[in-house]
Amino acid sequence: MKLLKLAAAAVIGAALLPTVQLSPAAAESDDMPVLKADINGDYLINSQDMVLMSKYLLGSGELTAEQAERADFDGDGVIDTFDLLGMRKIYVRNATVAPQGTWIGSSSDSTRYFWFNKGREGSFADISDSSSTAFSMSKWGDGIDFTLPSGDELSSTIAWLDTGHFYLKWSGSEPELFTYKSDVPFDKGPFLKGEYVSDAGNTYKLGSYSGTCGDEEISVLPMGTKAQFISSDGTAKTGDFSRMDKNHFTLKWNDGTAENFTRREITVKDGITYVNGILIANKTYALPSTYAPGGLTAEFNTAFAKMQAAAKADGRSLSICSGYRSYSYQSQLYNNYVARDGKAKADTYSARPGHSEHQTGLAADINYASDYFNTTPEAKWLAENCYKYGFIIRYPKGKDDITGYKYEAWHVRYLGEEDAKLVYDSGLTLEEYLCIDSKYSY
Ligand SMILES: [Zn+2]
């Protein structure tokens, strides 16, 4: 997986924290911001640098051009005692200041999120996987030791560039550049994981900390009620998260626009299409001719009996006038309609074989499969109550273009109580709720 590279981290730093000063010479050479006062260039600020500096100031040592640039702490073109004072400031800062908040750590082979709390504990996560590891840390001078739950200890030395950047030089390893992101823990953010489509026309596959937007790899930084998406070129946008239900959320981006996300995970098993686990048969998604439950499913029948009893208690009489239909029966039915009304007209009210919801064993027509039913008290009762028993009115009024069928007050689809209530509460058709369409491709 291609990860956010150091160059990108430097761009983020420059974009979000205008205080950081990147030395042009250093940026060209290795993309790592120059650590002022780190005279020998080992990403540590220690006695070795002090010795080099002191010797130079005393006239008993030479500095290379590169070393001289790092030694010129205040950047006035002269190496003098003011630079030594600046060096001492960093020295003191490294010994006394521990990082706090959420930081992004970048090295040539990884990008990691770190959370440091005030109590010297925290966690880190490699954005290429979803796991995060807790740690406790102890700070001794500029040394920081991390203890992992496994008991392993990792030693590092901190060197601050400015308030928004520091290096950790891991013992026996290369330096990792840290860039400040937030005072909110990165792993307490909204739950975004899954496959989504958005009304901005984007398709997302999101993990805990990374993902894709179309073909582009992105890093995902969840923080409290916000989430930040970081592109591979380093640009980032932050959104306020709000969830509508388990399949829908919105990110209100900091530029004022909002993007609505619909979870859409399409799986095909034995030729049968499921969207977020819901079996789908419509004009886009067909069932194989071999799919034959033989009748309405046990779940359908149990739920229908419950609904029928509730309706009866309200003085309404519900019965099934058409339940399961096999592929071959639907085929006969459709062909008869085509012979009578023509293909175009037949397609508005009858499904082509394989496309009928009646083949699922999860759908049925109640009382009368005709417009006469619409005016009965039973139609009103069904529309208002069927969701409580796990059913939806599958083809609502005025949604012909979306469902592919004209209004059918009598046709109910069993989804189970949880999903039926979610669809009912959303006020959407099943197609809109799942962000799928219903159109013949042939
Ligand atoms: Zn029907």
C-alpha cells in the first residue's frame, strides 16, 4: 500500500502550520526539515553539537557549509554566541517539554498516528492497518522510553524543531518527523469503516485510518466528532461528522460544503446480489433461474402472521393474494402481459423473469393486486404499520423512476424489523436508501 510519504508530511506541515521554516537547501536534499543546532546532522541535539559549536567559536574547529547553516540558529548569516543561546533554548526545551495531543509521525517507510496524553500514556497506529497499540512513556532529559503492553521497550530521543514539529530519533533506527494535528485523541473519532458512495459522486472504501476515494489512496484521521481526509499529495480537509443511521452519515467540510455518505457494500453469492446484507431483486439486479425457495420464507410467514393479528385487532383484514412465484411462472406471466400490452407497458407493472421480488420468497401482494386496493382502509393501515412487523411498501407513490415500478400499495417486502424501520424512518425507497438503481440493462 502506498503511504503518505515524507514529502507529503512536509507539505502538510507547511500548509497547516505556517510557523515552520523549511530550509530550501535541506528540503531539496532529503525533504526533512532542518533541525537547527543539530550541527553534525544526526537528528540529535547533544554534547557533540555543543563541542563542535564551542570549538568553532573558540577558533579551534572548522564547520562545513552544511554544518554552518545549521549552526546559524537565528539565521542572521553569522555564527556567534546568540546562536549558542538559541541552541541552549532547544536543549532546555528537549529536556523539559513532552509532546501532547495527536501527532502524525512520518519516516521513509511508515506513517503513524500518535496520541500523547498528559499522564504520559497514549497509543499509536500505523495507518496501513487498523490496529492501535497503547504505550506508557517515561521521559529522562531528552530521552523518551516507550513501554508497550507486550513489555517491549523502545528508546528514543526527542529534538524539537518548533511547537508544531519534533523528531524522535529511535535507537538503532532512522528519525521520525512528528507534525502536530490536534488536541483530540485520534482514535476517539467517528466510525467510518466500510464502503460508501456519496452525493458528491465519490466512492469510498474506508478503514480505520486509511482508505481510498475512487482510485486515490487517502489517510483517514478520526478526531472526536471530526474526521480529516488526507490526500496522497498532502492536502487535507476536515469534516464535522453526523450520523443519520447505521448506513448514512454526513461530513460537513470546513469549506462549508456537505457530503452525504451512503454505505453500499454489494456482495454476490451464488448469483444472488446482497446490498449491505439485504437480498435485492429489481430491474438492475436479477436472481438466477435456479433460485427457488419454493414458497414464502419462514421469517416472512412468522412476521406476516403477527401483522395479520395486529391488523385484525384494529378491525382490518389482511390476506396474501400472491406470494412466491417461481422463475418459470414469472416468465409465463410476463410473456402473457407482453402479448397483451406490449413490452414497454408490461415493464411498468410486471417484472421480467429473474427480476421479480416475488421470486425471493420475501415479498407478497396483500388483498388485491390492483388500484382498487389503494382506497381501502387496509391500504392505509398497511402503509402506517407494516414497518413495525419488518415490512416496507416496496413501490411507493411517485417513485416510478427510482424503483422502476408504478405505485403498488399492496406489494410488501420483508426486510426484518430493524431495516424496515430504518427505511420507513428515512422516507426513502429501498433503492434510494441503499443508493442503487433499478434499470434493465437489456
Ligand atoms: Zn407484487
